[in-house]
Amino acid sequence: MPENEKKQSKKLWGGRFCAATSNLVERFTASEHFDRRLYSQDIDGSIAHAKMLARCGIISDEDAKKIISGLREIETLIENGEFQWKPELEDCHMNIEKHLTDLIGEAGGRLHTARSRNDQVATDMRMYVRDQIHVVDRLLYGLQNAFIHQAGSYMGLIMPGFTHLQKAQPVLYSHHMLAYFEMFKRDRLRLRDCLARVNVCPLGSAALAGTGYPIDRYLTARELGFQEVSVNSLDAVSDRDFILEFVFILSTIMMHLSRLSEELVLWSSAEFSFVELPDDFCTGSSIMPQKKNPDVPELVRGKTGRVYGHLVSLFTMMKGLPLAYNRDLQEDKEALFDALDTTIGSLEVMQSLIQGMKPIAERMEADTRTGFITATDLADYLVRKGIPFRQAHEIVGKAVARCIESGKELTDLAISDLQELHPAIEKDVLDILDVRGSVDSRKCPGGTATGAVERQLEEAKSWMQRFRL
């Protein structure tokens, strides 16, 4: 046999070719070095396929038993690190199938009946994403619990609330922590919605046109835990919307983590000194002995762009593809895997950091005594005295300007000074200008009053008990 035929005979699809694949092409097209992480889904999918083939009388029960036993043996080899991956076999799927045939003989060659790599890999990817949705959801659950811990442990602590990164109104620290709980709650709800579209079985679509064998797609779908089967074979083998949607959710999670990270970088600075981050989640400087750097939130903030990049990469890859399968789709895996690994790593580290973070109460509360933080409360006070809001707004604005000129805060003004602003002002205005009074006045649902925040906290705990993917 000529040398090129010897080499070509290793290819499971090589019957049509007369020349051996170029080494350059083998290296360029190989994906087994990254798609091998799909081995578990690939083996489960193949076992379900073999069971279905036997049930439908397409292969014998004896061959199906050999296939299933061989696949389980291969799974053990992979998990023990004893499987020999071969780049010349291109991908995870062909490596497993070739090893199976070597292991059990002719029966292994019957596994691929009524199946293409196109529907095989689409099935594997859907199963993989389905599994990883649950992984990400569990991590988000842990992070939400960290915010619940912070909110419950420091109820009553007042801090400045900001808009435009300038002091705006006083809020409870617990209220701020529960705002992040709500962000990640939406992320978990998005994951649940995504799961419904992921959990559709494409197996049986074959290369693009379906198959002429009398298969039972519903049997295979049930065996693999899918809720339904795809309805169009052309779409099923070329659809990667479920990956785009999942990576979009990962990008949104990272955006939320990045916003959190930005605040932690600011809050842990000497200029703010609002929180003390755990020592074991910070690093020092190679030259400045005094430094305690918030490297974890900085890196999370930086890695967010990396995940965004993968989302853009996936959209760009998909935008020009005609139906049905194209090899471009191989490029979905590294983008998905790295976006997922980056998000998982970020969630793991941020959960522990938030759990161990400690607010610096005296600094937060001291900072509420500057910046005219109860000016809105004074305007609202005047409104309750019958003054139109826009007029009240102007009156208080002028009072703030006067305070800036004299180097005073609103709380430094005497009653007589305040009554010069408007004769309707009485001594009860002092309660309004107090930050505690300001916070406690906001009792509306979703507000920052202690009672309202305590209700938010109880609702958050209740939601966590009810919501599971």
C-alpha cells in the first residue's frame, strides 16, 4: 500500500480521498486539544444513540451492549488521564469513535449509523451548555447569599448614596448590598430563560437533511434529558443561538461584577475608606511596603472586556454563514470555553471577597455629614408646607450656594437662618435635615428606610428558597 494511503486510512472519512492530508492542514484544523472537554457529553450522547439504534432494530442488541461497554471503558480511561488523544483524528468525537472501534471491533463502526458529526457536536454543545448553566447558577446563588450576609449583618448602617459619583442622598449600606442582589437575580432569571432554548435535542438531524433510517428521536431526547426535539434539520445543525445567548448572559454577569469591582476599588481607597477588603484577597507592592492593592476586583474589571470580546467574536463568526453546517462553527468552542472559565473564576473569587468584606461604619457615617446630602429632604419639607416643588428646589439651591460661600453644611444653619429662606420653616425641620430621619422617611416599597430594607431582605431570602434551576 502506498505511504499516502496508509496515512489516509487512519481517517474515518477518508474513502473518497487519494492523497494524505497535509500536516499543515491537520495542525490547522485539529480541535481535539480544546474540544476534549466535551468527552462526557459525547459519550452520553453516543450511548443514548446506540440504545435507540438497538431499540429501533437498526443495530443488534449485542452490538449496542458492546458499544456501551466500550464507551464506558473509554470514559474511565479519559477520567484517569490514560486516554491517548491523537491530533490527526481531528476532534474529540473522532478520537473516541476510533478508539471504540479499535477496542470492540466491527460493532464500533456501527455507532455512527443515522448520525453525522454535525448533529453529534450540536447535541454535545447543547448538553455542555445545559450543564454549565447549572454551574453558573450555583455560583450566582452563592454570591447572592454573600450580599444577603452583608445586608443582614450591618442593617442600620448609613452611607452616602451617589449619582454621577457625587454625594446625592443617604441610604442604608444594606440597601446598597441588596441592589447587587437584584442584579444577579436578573442574571439567574436570564439563565432559566436560556435553559429552555438550550434544552432542545438536534440528534437525528444527521448532516443537514435528517436520516432515512427509522429512528426514534423522542427516545433519544428523553434518554438525554432534553425537553423537546428540533423541528428543522437544517437549522438544528447550524444553530448556535443558544451559545450566543449564553455568552451574552455571561457578559452581563461580568458587567455586573465589573460595576461591583469599580465600587470596591473606590471604596477600599484611602480617599473613601468605606470598606476593608480581606487581606487574603489583596496583594502588595514590589516596591512600596505600605500598599494593599485591590487586585481581585481590578482583574475582574479587566477580564470583563475579555468576555465581551468572545461575544463579539461569536457574532462575527455567525453573521455570514449560509445554511447548513460550516467548519467556521468549530470556532464557537474556544470562545465559549474561555468566556465560561473567566466568568466562573470571577464569580468564585468575588463570592469569597464579598463574604469577607467589612464596612468601615464610622467613615461611612461621617461622610454623610458633608455634601448637603439632605438637601432634597429640605425641598420636600417645603413642598409639604404648600410650596410648589420647583420653587422649593430653587430656595434650597440658594441655601446650598450660601453654605458653600460660608463653608457650612445645611445642618450648621440655625433655625433663624433657615427661616430666612422661607417663613414656613419651623423647628421640626431639624429632624428632616438629620440623615437618620432622611433615611427613615423613605418607607415606600423599594425605599431605603430600615423597615423597607428589612422587607427587601426577607423577600430576598424567600426568593432564594423558592428559586432553583
